[in-house]
Amino acid sequence: MRIVLLGGAGYLGSVAAQHLAQLGHHVTVVDGLIYLRDDDPHRLLPAGCIFAPADLRDPDALRRASQGADAVVHLGGLVGEPACAVDEPLAVELNYASPILAHEAATRAGVPHYVFFSSCSVYGSREGTVTEDTLANPLGIYARTKVLAERRLAAMTTADQHLTVLRLATVHGRSPRQRLDSVVNRMTAHALSTGRIPLNGGAQRRPLVHVGDVALVLARVLTTGKGQRTFNVGSDRENYTIADIATTVEQVVPGARIDRGPERDEADARDYRTSFARLADAFPDLVPATLEHGVREVAEAVATGQLGEPDLPEYDNYRGLIASRDTGRISVLGSPECKRLHDEYATTTWSTL
Ligand SMILES: NC(=O)c1ccc[n+]([C@@H]2O[C@H](COP(=O)([O-])OP(=O)(O)OC[C@H]3O[C@@H](n4cnc5c(N)ncnc54)[C@H](O)[C@@H]3O)[C@@H](O)[C@H]2O)c1
């Protein structure tokens, strides 16, 4: 298959590109490398993979990238609430306008299958167990941009197209383009550097998934496109609390100790247990990696110096975004297309969904 990964030089995309190339697919990565890093994209990506630098808000670039593709996968965007809160109009352009412009380009180019990377963050805080049919409850800008993009993409998709939405659990593990700012990787790197695992409260439930398993799932859905589908991506047995994660890190990292503090008011309020039954039914042979596996990978990478200084902004999208914005590397585009979609986003209310 000819597969286009939009935002494919990121944490997930660089792992997915490797896996898809190994399976013999023809992979093109389109990425603007929006974070200030000195990564050579060719070093992050597999041999034979085409790299096309572009802004994912540029309709012409999206159209060029879509020509002749069997599938377009959107995994660009701003990840997480802290990064999205830096500049909401920018978050809306990257997380709402860009996926819609990419879908429009893919449709014009006759691409049969579009895959959108969303997040289990759309569930916010819920009692009981959430499934793909649970009403979304976005608690911030990141989750809201994802929910509204999902809905808009579904409405745009015609009967002769496939749309797959992947709502990912929080991802952990090693990637050529490492991130250390999500909960498991951050706790592990911090434990290695300081011997401490700060834990404030920690009762919030959080589903987890290993970065390699996201690539495996993507490969499977790409070869089984079928109408419109949404999957929570993770596994039932990988539902944890933040305190469970801290305990696992404590067990894996020699000498590290949990440092308990009071629950903080500004703590991330996401709290949900997630069902991954739909994914398990569709792909029963997939065996998920454990939390411990991801912790060991990251711990080894930090301990052996593969990542240099783990506290560098390049491992943290929030700090990386601020650095990129301050140096003019990324900013609100305000193009007519972005403006149209920003206005649409701003006027969408829950009652019109
Ligand atoms: N990592 C997680 O824990 C997680 C969890 C749930 C969902 N997701 C979703 O998965 C997707 C990928 O996440 P990730 O962790 O790989 O993020 P990442 O930040 O590592 O990668 C995103 C990539 O997109 C590129 N990009 C973003 N906007 C762009 C633009 N306008 N033009 C050109 N390039 C642009 C960036 O340069 C970067 O390489 C995102 O949609 C994210 O919301 C990730």
C-alpha cells in the first residue's frame, strides 16, 4: 500500500513508519518538524521512506501528498492540554483545521481510506467504564479539538470512503523521536535522574498503550478499512491509576522511591476506565505490551545515556512548543482556510453536535 503519514516524524509516527516499511508498504512522511530539535528526519525514519517537509495546514501540500495514496493517516497536531493551552487559536489550526483540510485533500485525490489519531482524553472524567459509544466529555482545549474534529470528519466521509478514528490511550515506550512528557515516560526519566517519583494523589485512572502496539494497530486497520469505525486503542488489562504507574516505576528503577505529596488543585482531572473490547474483537491475535515493558525501555535508554540529558526541552512538547513559538518557527497562520475552520470551531456548541 502507499501510505501517507501526516505528522509522521513525531513520537508515534516514527515508530509507525518503521513498522509499515518493514511490512513492505510504501511510506511517505509529511512533517514540518515544528519543534526546535536538531533531528535529521532521515535518521528518524526507515530507509526508503520519503520525507516531505510541509505545513499540514497548507492545502496544496496536502493535495500533493495525497496523490496516488491508498491511505492518509493524520497524526500531526499539538498533543496534550498543556501544549494546547499555550495558544488556543494555534491548537485549533493544528488539531481541528489541519485534519479537515487533509480530509478534503484526500477526498479530492480519491484516497479510499483516511485515519485520524484521536485520544481517550475525549472521555474526560467518567464513572464506570467508557466505550466508543460513551458520550464525550472534553475537559480542555486538546480534548475539545479532537472531539470536534472527529465529528466533522465523520460528517464529511461519504459512503464510498473509509474513515478510521483511533482514540489512543496514553502512550509510553521508546521511539526514535522520544517524548518524555507523558506520564509513564516522565515518571521513569525523573526517577532515573533524581531517584524520586513525585506523586500527588494519584487515584485518577488512566489507560496506557505501548508505542509499538499503536503501530501494530495502525498497520492492521490500514489493511482492513471498512466504512466508518472508531477504536479505543489500548487493552483492558492496561488500565491503571497514576499511583499504579508510580509503583511500577519504583519497582523497575533501582533505588527510586515514591515521594507522596498532597493532591494538587491544578492536577490533571482526567479519570476514566476504558473498554478496549471492540479492538480486541477485531484483532484478537494482538498481544499488548505491558506498562512494565515501556518503563524498562525508557529506563534503559536514560540509564545508558542514549537520550543525553532527559530534562532537555526537546523531550517535552510544552516547552518545545514555547521555544518554537518564541523563535517564530510555528505560529497561527490565519489563512482563509484556517480562518473558515477556526470560525466554524468557535461557533460549534454541544447542542449543534
Ligand atoms: N503520545 C500520546 O500519548 C498520544 C495519546 C493520544 C493521542 N495521541 C495522538 O497521536 C498523534 C501523534 O502524537 P505524538 O505523540 O506522535 O505527537 P508528536 O508531537 O511527537 O508528533 C506530532 C508531529 O506532527 C508534526 N506537526 C504538528 N503540526 C504540524 C503542522 N501544522 N505542520 C507540519 N507538521 C506538524 C510535528 O512536527 C510532530 O513531528 C497526535 O494526533 C496525538 O494527539 C498521542
